[in-house]
Amino acid sequence: MCGGVLVTAVTLPAMAMDAEDAPETVSLDVLQRHYETVEFDHRMHADGFECASCHHHSTGGGTRQPVCVKCHADSPEAAEVACSACHPAEGPVIGREGEKPENRYHIDTPGLLGALHLQCLGCHRTEGAAVGCEDCHRLSRAGVERFAAQR
């Protein structure tokens, strides 16, 4: 099964949730400085998949991510289903800006952009869906100005 985008803009209470209770759409605005908000069609992407296919955490349960569960198997239930709960919005696409070298356990945790793109692009490639930046992200006026200046 392939991955998908995890919820970043919506936080939900810590209780078990059925797929039919999940939001129909989710606004992904982590790139809002240069791109328009992506209105992610959660219902369409989730149709036919288990929640755990995309979400490392689900409300009412702990982590299912194999790398994380090694240390976090006894962690409490997830309080929210949000990528940003573990993946920082600031910093580089991969890695965590300002991470201390002695904290070797989380040094390779992808930043929020990296986590989203790892989930989206992997599934999009497998399913033959669009993989170009502007296929999902429309440039904002600031984005057009910035990227036009680089050409």
C-alpha cells in the first residue's frame, strides 16, 4: 500500500476515529509563503485504504512507524493526527534545524516538508499520479516573483 499526505492543519481529539468520521478535505498551508494553500481531498485519497497506510499515529492509538516504535512503543495515545506534531515546519526539508548532535535519536527525522513529500511522492509515483510541483501547488504572487528571479 502506498502513503499519502498526513493532516497538518487539523488537530482532532484523542479518541478512536472511524474513517467515515475523518474530514473530507484538509488545508495544507505549510508552503503558503510561495504557494497557494493545497485543499487536500482526504476522502478521495483515503477511499480503499486503512488509516495506518498514511498515518503513523491515529487517534486512539500509539505510533505505528517502525523506526519510531523501537523507542516509543509505550508512548501514550496520539493526542492529534498532525504531521507537525513530530515533524517541525521550520528548517530544512530533510533533518531538523538546530538539532543537537548528542540527540542522535531524532537527528534524521524529516522536517515537515520532507515528511509530506516522502508520503505524497512515493504514492503518486506508484499510482502514476502527478509528481510536478505545480501539479498540486499553485504559485502565489510572491512565489512567481521569487522563482522568476532565479531563472
